[in-house]
Amino acid sequence: MTTEAALFEPCSGSHWSEGWWHAARRLESPHMDARPDGVSVDLVVLHAISLPPGQYGGPQIEQLFMGVLDTQAHPATAGLQGVRVSAHFLIQRCGALTQFVSCDARAWHAGASSFQGRERCNDYSIGIELEGLDGALFTPAQYASLARLLKALAQRYPIAAVQGHEHIAPGRKRDPGPGFDWARAAQGCPLDWQWPV
């Protein structure tokens, strides 16, 4: 058995129910809707987020995705008043994983975006937020949690590519940025997946 096959063989962590992964804590965001009919979910988009910027471990990211963030509590969040965003998953610095939107539904994470000539990446992608700053380093626990999640996604969806927000919205977004180790993230993933070059 090849190393790739060994890493991607079925495991107990691959159990899904209506697009929800049992290994993740579940919080249902209201910021989502149905995917267009007949769309194949074949792209994973990686993001970086911290609220306030550079501060970790607080409840603000969850509050943003749930639509209950007090935007007046910190000057850095004042511009988020009325913003309706979400992601399918959040991986905290400690590796803890929370799912906000069923992967069968459309989360609002990519905004104006395009991949391989296809617009509206939200329609066909799964958004994963990593707690961190674009350009800063991420933790070993985050890479381990991401690897486990990508393995589970590969067993359920026809994933063909993993890209950063910076790659699908160049000039507008910069995350996860140069601090993210793409080679490390790709270890053990199917060899035919497309990664940023």
C-alpha cells in the first residue's frame, strides 16, 4: 500500500450526516443558502481570519459567522457592521474544529471569485478558515486538523483542487498568505489534486 493510500483509507472519522461531519463541533450559521442544482463540490478554499486582527482564542470569529458579533466592542470590528459571512469550517490555533454550514449547502466565504474560468466559487467550494493572520505562521495542531478534515472531505466529495482565498480573488484578498505551508498541507492528499503553484 502506498503512503498516499494509507493516509486516505477509510476511517471512523469519515462519518457524515447531510453534509455535517461528526468529528466537528456543530454551530449552524444563518449565513448560508442552497447550492445551485447540479453543481459538483470539487474545490476547497483556505482562508485566514482573526478577530480582532492578531488576537486569538476569543469568541469573535464564531460570533461573526453566527451574525451576533458586537461590532462596537473593538475599533477593528466596527467595519463589520451588517456583514453576513460564514465558512463551512473554522480551525482554531489549538486545532479545534467547528462546522458552521453543511457542506451540501453554500457558505458565504469567497465573495467575488473565480477558479479556472468558473466564477462564484461559493457555488462549488468548501470554505475552511484557519485562525491566524495572512502572512503569519500557522500551528502544527492546525495542520494536523486540516489533514484530517481534507481526508474526510476526499471520501465524500469529488475534490479536485485546494486553493487559497488569495488565488481565487487575487488583488482583493491575501489570505492565507506566505506564512501558510502549502507543501505541508498537501502531504498525504491525493496526487491528482491541484494546489497553488
